[in-house]
Amino acid sequence: MSRASRGSEAGVGIGLIGFGTIGTGVAKVLHNNRDVICKRLGFPLRLVRIADLDLESERGVDLGGIQFDADAAGLIADPEVEIVIELVGGYDVARRFTLDAVAAGKPVVTANKALLAVHGREIFEAAQQQGVDIAFEASVGGGIPILRALREGLAANHIDSLHGILNGTTNYVLTEMEATGESIEVVLKRAQDLGYAEADPSFDVDGVDAAHKLALLAAMAFGVEIHFDEIHSEGIRGLVPLDFEMAREFGYSVKLLGIAKLRAGEAGDRIEVRVHPALIPRASLLASVDGAMNAVAVHGDAVGPTLYYGAGAGELPTASAVVADLMEIARELRRGNSGRVAPLSYPHACLERKPLVPLDELYARCYLRFTAVDRPGVLAHITGALGDRGIGIESVIQRGMAASAGAVSVVVLTHAASESDVRGATQYIDGLPDVEAPTLLLRVEEEA
Amino acid sequence: MSRASRGSEAGVGIGLIGFGTIGTGVAKVLHNNRDVICKRLGFPLRLVRIADLDLESERGVDLGGIQFDADAAGLIADPEVEIVIELVGGYDVARRFTLDAVAAGKPVVTANKALLAVHGREIFEAAQQQGVDIAFEASVGGGIPILRALREGLAANHIDSLHGILNGTTNYVLTEMEATGESIEVVLKRAQDLGYAEADPSFDVDGVDAAHKLALLAAMAFGVEIHFDEIHSEGIRGLVPLDFEMAREFGYSVKLLGIAKLRAGEAGDRIEVRVHPALIPRASLLASVDGAMNAVAVHGDAVGPTLYYGAGAGELPTASAVVADLMEIARELRRGNSGRVAPLSYPHACLERKPLVPLDELYARCYLRFTAVDRPGVLAHITGALGDRGIGIESVIQRGMAASAGAVSVVVLTHAASESDVRGATQYIDGLPDVEAPTLLLRVEEEA
């Protein structure tokens, strides 16, 4: 029987590689929500096969009628499997399974932003050649349909900018630090105990995960090819409770943002992409995004400001996005189609390399926290060094009791200044004998 | 030359009926953003013809190469026009143009929620019979891609509830009343001067527009057929500055919400739909939605809470949604397809009638403002009437200087109580000789 005719009777067959947290969520959604999925689609999605190395753990999922073994290659080759879900994570094995599925002419749904950030070009090109779909809504913002919004909902717009809270772990840590006044070490430990943070949290805490996601978002927003390792990324390890207190006093919250902007210029467009903790106005919607939630603010030239909010991770929210992708691809399969919308919103051949704006060209108000010996004249030294470079000061607050005894924290909110001037000043200041620790620099994002 | 082959050279031809504010925006977006539209689609959208009765007004749009006259029937019949945009507004004429276009085998894009709320069934059935697409993203939430989110992004979910700020005019009025302490008359006058409100603002202020939109959202969320006139709607005319002050004191903001919930029960599912001003927690995202902006919070069983925010009206934001629909339909036309996704998310034949939950069954904390003669014992009378019906009181605040001299305002925040008990009590209280004006009842929506 041909696939199309079988499909019309029995639905579209799904194979799942990777039966961890998200894979379990996908199996649950396909099972528990099969009524609504079938009603909306007009035919069912059938999970026919699962492959994972761990055949023992109890996942709380009814596996009746599903072949479950460790044979991913067999799953990919199985004629019953019409769409492959790749949820193994990581780079190499995930890449191999994805390319094998594509080579077998099968569309792939993945939640793996790391894979796409590193091997995206190879995978998208292979898929285009084979005429199969690749979908990855779950890879950014968990269950939030943000990629669909960029690809279709806002497709008539030139996107000007996007500001995203893209990592739930760090947003949980920052929210807790702001609420409790506790140190990052204490909060991070609690996040690990609660399962919000990995045993080695570097990937999240240092901004790598957010940079992976931002690379995908920027590609879709601006039609550019961006390698995630070109994205300037700073994590949240340098933040102390005082920073939240001072930020609040100035009218701001501290959030780890992924920021991408199109900068039009006479010599052509350039792209500004960066990940770092930033001060954003407390009245902004992004400042109200608490805990492990994610949100992306997108500004288009026609639509103006928009925002998309939801759970950025977790078993069921991520599964919600995976199954939405399955439904979209299954529809196309049943009509004998693929490639309805380019996976990165622009057809792959249209993706351009555009120059990135060097960090030094940023121009923003800055929050600076200096740690200096508590000695007369220190404040004059610091503020003098800023003034010498033409950096105007809006507020200065000096507090005793910094990390080391006898040291003070001096917090400065500058007027808008160029990043190169600010960095020049802080480098000079960090070399002063009275300065005890590297200066913390946070940029103010008024538009966020 | 066949349409398909012509399309592949010259793009898809668009005809626009109704060249008012939004129509002008659509012409601008199609012109100014043709580069990005063509890149994303792979072919251009060509605005070939516009019909409007007003041929004189200067719209600031380059009409080169576009046939512009008053002949809507000619536009619909024109073989160059492959997709018809209906932006005339209202009911009868819009219905006729839409059905004529469908009968001519042409897909229709509209922003007309009133049309769909009243004639939706007829239009969707005609479109299905003819095998042409109807798209209406612009009809709810302006430029926010909320209908796409419900139809596709969240399609794997049972939707539990949605709470929307669906009308920009009333949200502007409420935001201003809260910020300035001015009366609704003063603020509404200003809104009219600024063009945010119509000369006759009843449609917005009395909740009719929000009910139209809620009927569409609820149909898509729950797969039900709801007539907008079955939706209990209350407007904002009864609100006075004191209400905002008291709400703030209790920790709430006042917003006009469209609310739809699925209420599962042993005897089957029922639907709760209502439009009214409500008290929502000040810390909620919806409470931060200010001015003429819109937002819809959607809760799905897998994805959990999500929210979509953006401009709910205006020339370019609405045009952003219209052109997104054009792009989606043009893609399908070029592939010789239609009907990819059911316009109301569920295939039309699946839309069910489900019983609505009677208002009396609501169970919520309530804000009550009584207007009574300032005489000893009045407070006891009022609170006694509440107590007699088992309605617990959380806070009471009595203020002098109500609208009429010698009267006081008594504001009560109740514990959760049944609507029927609360209405029974207020009816009794409104009949007391010391009570001078009908009691204002606002429900508290903690989940919003």
C-alpha cells in the first residue's frame, strides 16, 4: 500500500529518537491529546517507534503498540516511520541521525538549538536537496510559537530589532537574586536542587545557550547567516546582590538578554547581536517575565512592538512545540508537499552574510560597579577617569562593605556613552592601585 | 497564459476593496516592503487593482500601475486579481463582496470581525464548498499573530482558557483614567480628539467589538460555534476614578477583558465566555498592557501559560496581519492548493455547539461599589445584606463625596462568592431607601 493511502486510513507514522524528558513529553502529548490533534488535522499522528539507549527507566507513558528499542538506524529505515523526531541532544550523534533521516527522505523535527547553531547550514542544505522539511520550533523559547511568528505572522515586516529572555535557568536565577538578595552561588545551588539548572550550569549561566538561540532568531528576523560564536556573549556570574538593589533604585531590572538589531547605514546594513545581562526599565513587559519563563520582544516596521511569552523549557511545553511541528509537516506529507515555508523564513540561498557591528560601536547608558579601597580620593579618581573620556555621570552611589574587607563599591550610572570610551575608562580604572577587583559593566537597554 | 505560469513570472495579483485607513496601510506595506515579501515568498505580490467609492482623498500611496476605480464587482471578476482583500467594514456590503469573491473562486483576506461574528458560518461554508481560503488574522488583535498561534503554534494543546485585552480604545481609556484620575467623559473626549475613539464610541465602549473578537477566539480555541450575541458583555461606562484608586489599593488594575474558558464536567464540556471590566493582579503581564495595545493570554494543557502582545489596531499594524495572510494564501495558490489549515483551526464540520455556563454560576471574588446616603447605619445595612447571603467580606472602604452631594461610596472586596448570591444581594441593596445609585460589580480575575 502506498504511504499516502495508508496515511489516509491510519494517520501519519512518527518515530522518536531520544526518550528523555522532552521525548517523554512528546509521547504524553501525542497520547493524551490525540483527540484534539486528530480533530484539527483530520487524521491521527501515530507514534509507531521509539529509540533510546536507556530501555529501563520508567517514563510513565503507555507504550502499547509502540516498538521501543535502541535501534535508531532501524527506526530511520522503518517504512512505518514517516517523520523522525530527533531529541538526543548534543552535536555529533544528533547530526548523524538528522542527516541519515534526511538522506532517507524523511522530515525531521528537532528541539536541538546547539545542533542547528553549529551544523545548521549542512542540515538545511541537505534537507533542501532531498526536498524534506526540517522543523525546530521547540529549539527557541520552548512552547512559545516564536519561530512561526517570525516566519509567517510577521513575514510582511522588515524586522528592526528583537530582545529576548531566551534562557529559563538564568532568568530563574536573576529573579530569585532580585527577590531574595541572595548571592548567585546560593541561588544556583537551589536551582540545581529544583532541577532548573544542570550540575554543570556553564552552558546556561555563561550565555552559550542564549547565543545559540539568538543565532537562529537573528537569521530568521534578518535573513542573515550568523555563526553563534561570532555573537558577543557575557554570562551572569559577575552579578552580586548589590547590583539588583542599585538597578531597582535607578528604575531598572536586570535580565540576561539576547539582542539583535538591524543597523541600516549608507554602506549597507549591518547586524548587531549580543548576549549579556542588561538593565531594562522596570515598567517594561520583559521586566515582568519572572522565573523560568521566556519572552521575545520583536519590533517590525509595520507591526511595531510585539511580544511573545511562555515557558522556555520543560517536558510538556517543549513537547507542545514539537507536536505543532509534527502536525504542520504531517499536513504537507499528506498532500505530497514539502518546503512550504523556508525553515529560516528566507529561502536558504537568500541568506546573506552581513557585517556585524563591533561591540565598541555601541552607544548606551552604562551601569558600572567599581570595587576600590576605602580611601579618600578614590571616588575622585574614578569619576575623573570617566570625565577625561567625556563620559557623563548621571548618578553615583558609594557603598561600604564590598566583597573584601576595607573595600567599597562605587556604582555609577552614566549618560549615553560609546562602549569603546567606557571600556577604555574601566581598563584604566582597573589598573589603578586603589581598585581591588575588575569593574562590572552592564548596559542599559531602554527599548527592551 | 494560465494563472500558475503567469504567477511564476509576475507574482500573484491582489485586488483591494476598501481604500480607507487599513487599505492604505496594506498598499503601503505591499509597496514599501516588497523586497522582504518577495525574498521570503520567492515571488512578488502585485497590487493590481483597488476599488473604493472615494476616488478623491489623497492617501499618500504611489498608485502607479494600479487600476483604481469604484467598481468592486469588476475587481472581483478581473482575471488579474487572484486574491481579494475585503476592507470595507460593516455587514451587508462586506458580506456581498466576500461571497461574490468566493463564488468567483477567489480567496478572501479580511479584517472584519463584525462580518465574521455575524455571517461567519455562511462565509466559511461557502469558502469550503468552493475550495478557496478565507483568512482574517487582522480581525483580532491587529498585528498580533494570535490566530496563527491558536491554529498552528498551540495546535497540540487542549486550550483551557484565554484572557484578552481585545479593544485598544477601551484599554486606552482605562489606562488614562488610572494614570490621571480623570472621569471617563474627559478621557473619552481626548481619545476622540486623538483619533483613538469613534465619534460614536458605543461599539468599543460597550464591549461589542471585544465580544465579536472573543467569539472568533473561542471558536478557534475550543472548536465550538459561538454566536457573539450569546456572550455576556459589559462595557466600561460605569467606572469612576475612585474604582481605579480602590483597585490599586487592593493590588489590582482594571482592564476590559474578553474571557473564555473550557469547563469540563461529568455531563460534558461547557464554555464560559464573557466580556467585562475586571480586576486583575497588578503584577500580571496583562496589567502592564497599556494604552491602545492589545494582548491575549492563552493557557494550554501542554504549553501552560503563554501571552501575545502588540498593537491591536492602526493602519500599519493591521496591514502587517493582512499581508501575512496574503503571503500564506499566495503560497498555496502557487502550489495549486487551498484549505491547508481550517480557518477556525478545527474543520468546519467539527465545530460543535456546546452549552454555555450561565453567568450565575461564576464563583469569584467581587469588587462592589455602593452609592448611599451618608447616614448612620448604612454600612451595617449593606454589609448585613451581604452576610445574610453568606458572602464574606475581605475589605470595606467608605469614602465621602460620591457623585451626588451627601452620598458616600462604600467599596467592598468580597471573598470568593457565587455570582447569583452577589447579584441577589446587590439587587436587594439597590432597593434600599438609603441607596442612591445602582451598585457597580466588578469581578476579580486572579488567573489573568
